[in-house]
Amino acid sequence: MDSSLITQRLGDQLRQRRCNRGLTQAALAALAGITRQKVIAIEKDDLSVGMMAYARVLAALDAELTVVSAAMPRLDEIHGVFD
């Protein structure tokens, strides 16, 4: 999977969570201890944003990152699912 697609999806999900909580970008930045420009960069999937900024935003939103496979599982990996 392309890394820009991953950052785009993550930025979209973080923006949606921020909006659902009624936070402005400035308010989220203040909670996360980063600049508003960094929040904008995260939401616009800027590849230059470091993991620490993502971690601070996730923590400020009471969220965590879950790593899941981007590929379809093989048949032997889903054995027993349809039993």
C-alpha cells in the first residue's frame, strides 16, 4: 500500500474525530501541545510530519493507532471463520 494513502486515511480519520468532538484545529493543537500548522499538515496528509506529532494528536483525541493488514487475508489465515 502506498504511504501517502495511509497518511491520507489517518489524516481523514483524525479530522473526523476532531470535528465529532467539536474541536477547532487551534483547540486540538493546544491540547496536543503542537502548532495549528502541524494539525493542518496532519489533516492534509503531509508526509513530512513526524510520528511524535501524530502521537500527540492521537493522545489529545483519546485515540490510539491500530495496525491492521492492508492486504486481503489468505485462505489459511481465515480457516475456521465460516465453520
